[in-house]
Amino acid sequence: MAKYIFVTGGVTSSLGKGIIAASLAKLLQARGLRVTIQKLDPYINVDPGTLNPYEHGECYVTEDGAETDLDLGHYERFLNIFTSQANNVTTGRIYQTVINKEREGAYLGKTVQVIPHITDEIKRRMLQLGQSKEYDIIITEIGGTVGDIESLPFIEALRQLQWELPEEDTVVLHLTLIPYLKAAKELKTKPTQHSVKMLSQEGVHPDIIVCRTEKPLSTELRRKIAQFCNVKTEAVIEAADAPTIYEVPLLMMREKLDVICMKKLNITQTKDPELTRWKEFIDKLKYPKSQVTIGLIGKYIELQDAYKSILEAFVHAGAINECKVQVVNVHSEFITEDNVAEKLANLDGLLVAPGFGHRGVEGKIIAVKYARTQNLPFFGICLGMQMSVIEMARDILGLKEAHSTEMNPNTPDPVIDLMEEQKNVTAKGGTMRLGAYDCVIKEGTLAYKIYGKTTISERHRHRWEFNNKYLSQFEAAGMVASGKNPESGLVEIVELPNHPFFIGVQYHPELKSTVENPHPLFVNFIAAAKEYTEKKNAVKNPAMQGEMI
């Protein structure tokens, strides 16, 4: 039988429940246990697929095509395993399921209520992964903050499960904040006491309290928290601010968070945590030998979570290259022909990010042209790849009004067009081309050099595609369609052989980059940026050029 760890949050949002859950999962996995994590989100959207990135950060897509919360990205990056639709459940999906059952007559005329019908469905989802017999431990992160109205049914479902399951099969971990008052020069525990009190009033009693703090917790402070929150002193865990999220598992190991959980769950026969590769990664991350500056061209740059997976993929690729990746955000709305050279002059590489809609599109096209003509390493993802196609169509093929029908439905040259199967789709939620699809790569291309094989599988999230009616014109002009879907012929990868590094992909490689398996596209892009900056420095300093030769 699987055992369950539930992670709740108090005092404030954005404390890092997802990182704590992923760090604990990593430690348990490193001890040889089979672990997965699920996220329960209290918002009424069925999934985050229709949410603006400014609202909720990026939408993370799983192998099976589920549009999910960005925390699932943390889970995959830490654990190096795939998640699925079952790993992310929202209030909207819960209510949708219950209402559909009611319409089918599944409740036999009963009055459908929050208790028991909604809470029963929440409990079913909480236990679903454990019943597959694939895992020893299921960690469930309950989104929101204790006290929020929308999270009450989830807390009630947790209370019922605590009562229904054997005592040694559940652990409740409450993440809270210990604020530091600079004027008084002391840490304050009262917000945590109130948060635990509020959770206890709902009938849920935490076994472990993890305290986010800027300053170290003294033994006296730990005892005070333990006494007034009714837990053992060793179950009060310090979660100090860390330089990177990847150091949090090591901090939690030092605090013995995994040991305390296993003791409560009565798990005894495990090995010591095997974290050699993890520690090697952190050493490379902390002590880089070089640095590159990458421009991230996007339109949601005000919120870093909008490009979370891309930024983390840069971290992974930088560590492998023993290189610090300095990401400079460039808002595509403000790029013009007049200022593009000024804005992009000091970069060693350019990534044009995914997105939807017409805002900022022309700026992205101008940025692509700069990278192409200046031999600056270029990497386009999804919309970024489409912008590179439009730029080449306009500047090389002479199709001055070439565009995507997403931005200009009446363009005379739709080099990017709506996929055939999307043309009759009217609903927005969950209707894009989603999840993992195969791609066949041409030998002798940059893509083949990067992947080292002819068949790959990558995740997608799009409605528009390269228009194959124009393929022969592009190939005649020097562009290579180096990757295609074997079934539909959809162009997945485009590249320019006469450029040091110019590649655009229709899929989202950032979604499959992990600490233990950095994505090869990002690894090679950073390597190309390193080579670019070395050559640039050699031109500035001829003595270095002789050294390089």
C-alpha cells in the first residue's frame, strides 16, 4: 500500500510549497523509494490552459497532453520522471466530474452537496496514483493558503483521509513563514501559530512544520513553535532562503526532513540518500568557468514564471557547459529597426520565446533578422520558430506580406497557417495539439548532430504550423526542414546550414529538460554562445586569438 504526504501552506502564498514537496520527494527517491507528486489547485478553471501567463505563470504540458500547473515542471526536473493528467487536479475539474455524474444519474436522485460528493471526488483523486501500485509514496501539494474559502473542500477531504487511513500511512507537512522584523531585530512566530490554529480548527493537525525564514531558527524558537503548534521539536524544520532552488534538497537533508517523514510513516529499510550526481550538478552551477549573455525575447517578461521552464533549462545547460548563463529579458513590443542593434549588441545568443497573439510579433521578427544577419546564435521555440520562418519569407524569399494567419487571417502568403484539424475547432480549452509526438530528423543536419539519432519525441502546444505549400521555396533559398512528423509531414525543425547556429523548433524542448538530463538543444545552444563570445573576445584581444590557436 502506498503512503501519503500532504503539503499545505499558511500565512502567505508563494512560500515554495512546490519546491519543498519536490525536495522531499528527491530525498525519498534518493533512498530508493518510488515517489511521485500531485498538485491540487483550488481555482475553478478546469486547467490552466486558458489562463494568461500573467495570471498564473507558464502552462506546463505533460507527455500525455495535460495542460497543468508550473509546479509539475519542478516535480519532473527534480525527480527526472514524467507526470500526467492525474498529477494535477483543479476545483473546476472536480466540480465538472461531479456535475457530469449528476447529469448521468450516478447519484440516484440524491441531493448533490459539497460534503460528501465534492470531498469524495477529491479523496478519489488524492488516492488515485497510490492505487496504481507504481509508487511507495504520493506527495500531494494543496494549492492556496490555509484560510482561503476556495481551498476549504480540499482541507476537509484531507481531514477525512487522515481519519480513514491508518495513522502510519499519512503525514501532514505545513509550510509557513517566520517573518523577521528589522526594527525589532527578531523573528516572529505568531503568524505561524495562527496559521496552525486555523488548520487545526478545520480538523487537520500537522505532523511537521517547515518554516521559511531569512534568519536561522534558534533552538529556543524551535521549541516555542513546537510547543504552541503541538508538534515535536525535531519536527520544526528550518527552510532558509537558498541561492538556488536546487540546493533546497540538501538543506532539507541537513534538517532531516526525510528521516522525520519516514519515522512517522514507519518506513525503516532504506539506503542512505544517493545524491552524487545532484551534488556534482550544484558544484558546476556554483563555480562556473565562463559566462554567456543570452537575450530572451518575449512579451511576458515582467513575470519570470511565464518562462519558468526555459529559464531552468538554461540553468541545466549552463551547468553542463560549466558556464553561467546570464539571461537578459528583452520585451519584443519595444524592438524596432532603429534600436535592435543597440538592444541586442552585447548578447552571445538569442532565444525567441513561445507565445500567442499579435502583440510584440513584429519586434520578434526584427530580432530574428538581427540574429540571422549578424551570425548571432539563434534558438526559436514554437512561436519563435514561426517568427524565423516569417522573417526569412519576407527578407529572403521576397514575400513582403508573408505572415501567420493567427496574426493576419488575410495575408496573401500564409507561410504559417492553422493546422487542418484545428480549422473547425471553436472551444479554446484543451483543444490544441498537445503532448508528445514523434519527429524524424534528417541525417547530416545540425538537429541530427545535437540529438545524435533520427527519431525523437517532444512535447507540443500549438494550433498553427509551417505551411508545407511554401516548403520548396524555402529549401531553394537555403533553409533546411531537418525534422518532420512521420505521420502528418508537419515541419518540426528548421535550420540554416550557412549560419553558425540557427535553429527553430515547433515543439517545447524546455519541458523535458531536467537536472540529470539537460535538454541537448539548450546544451548545444549554450555551447554555441560560448564559442561566439570566445571569438568575439579574440577579435577584441588579438593576444587571446593566438592563445586559442
